Amino acid sequence: MVSKSFAVVVCHGSYHTPAPYQALVDSLTTKGIETYCPQRPTCDLSQLNVGNPSSPDFDRRAPPGGYPLPADDAAEIGLLLDKLIAQGKSVLLAGHSSGGWVAAEAAQYSRQAPVRAKEGKTGGVIGIFFIGAFVVPQGQSVHSFFQPADGKVVAPPFMRFHKHGVNGLGTMVDPEKYLFNDLDPATAKKWASTLTAAPVMNSPLTHNPYDVLPCAYLVLEKDLTLPREYQEGMAKSQREPFTLYYAPCGHSPHISWTNELAAKLEEFGNQVLVESSTRSLVISEK
């Protein structure tokens, strides 16, 4: 089966653990697609100096040496990618929300399948699938991309900063509304209880993977954190066109649209592999 010839690595959103993504991991695994969702260090309470993670104090100062950086998130994903690529595996990165930046940063030039193929190597990152995610230009961070140019820090309605402001931690506000609006109240409350905290994402994107790797974007039509028009704008502003998909759901399709999302990931991964094989055949025949 073609679907078994690539793996998926999910880069989860800020304020999350991998727990809400497990259903998606399971759905893809059932399809025969090896799938992973590592914990991002910037969202790991054990690394944020909040005291007891079961009763966190978000007003404490940063740990010695500072908070983990988004670059550390990308490095964590990179370790897994390097392991899979060393085994000759093709990998589709899937970035949800701010995980879009993490996926893009982790898809370094040396890991890109088209680059490796030219060097006579197998495996590598075959594409990036953005799920209601941030598509940030090279040289910008998530923070710089979304904040006003005058340097004034504005907190969006769905999050707040704690005691130390932009230098401290942020958490979600009313996640049942902004993240889980298409779930029943009990399920929304369950997943809201798993949310963590995170510092601002101030690491700049060090390269531009969008012009080299095939990219897809799943537009979340009922998303209350990133309006549909904003999502479409980010996807359509790229020089190389993204494959666009649409989902009739809110910001967390990995929970509310699980099997359908898995099917879209499988479809796009297979599409990329077929197109890659076709290109390789054409080149070999010239």
C-alpha cells in the first residue's frame, strides 16, 4: 500500500501536551501510517518552573537559563526526524496552530526529501501539512509576525500573560470557546483541563521551506482563534501554491474531525509521493 510508505510527525499547538492528539495518532496508525507526536519543550510544565505541575503557579519567574525556545521545539522534532530519515523513511510533517512554525523550522534543507534525492539519498521530509496553523515568513517569529510593528504587545482575546507579562508565561482564556467550540461541553472541559502554558514564540524562522516542499493547508471554517479568511490569506500568500482543504469545524480537528483529518493527511501524503515518483521518472528518461 502506498499509504504505508511514509510516516507522519505531528507538531502540536501551544499550551498543549500530545494527549489531545492521540486519537489522530491512533487513526493514522490504523491506516498503517507510522505516526508520532512529541511533547514540545515550550509547553512542558516540567521545564517552565511553575512548581507542582498538578497545581502550577504561572506567576513564577523563568527557570535558570530562561524558558525553552521555539527553536528547542524544532530541535526536538528534528531529533525524531533524523532518526526516521536515517532509516530511509519519508516523513510528512503536520503542524497544528503554532506547530506550523515548528514544522517549518524542523524541515531543514538537509532533511528535505527533494534535496536528499539529488544527493542520491533516500528518505526525508516530503511535505508539510498545516492544520489551522501559522505560516510564518523566513526571518520572522510567531511573535513578530502577529504583533503590531510599533512594538506594542497585544494579547489576543483567547490568551493572557501572567505576572511577568511578555517576559513570562501565557495561558489560554476560555478554551472551551476558542479551542473546543464544536465539542460537547463535557468533552470540551476534559481537554481544557489538559492545557499547559508557554512563553512567547520569539525564535525566527531560519529558512524558507515553502518554496521547496509541497505544502497543504486545512482551513478550519468554524475556528474562533484564527478566522477562516486569515488562514486562507496565509496559505494563498505563498509563491508556490498550497493544496487547500476545508473542514467544517473549530480549532481542534484532531479531536472533532479525527478520522476525516487522518484521511486528508493520507491523501496528501500519497499525492506527494506519486508526484515525486513521476518527477523522478521524467528526469530519469531525459
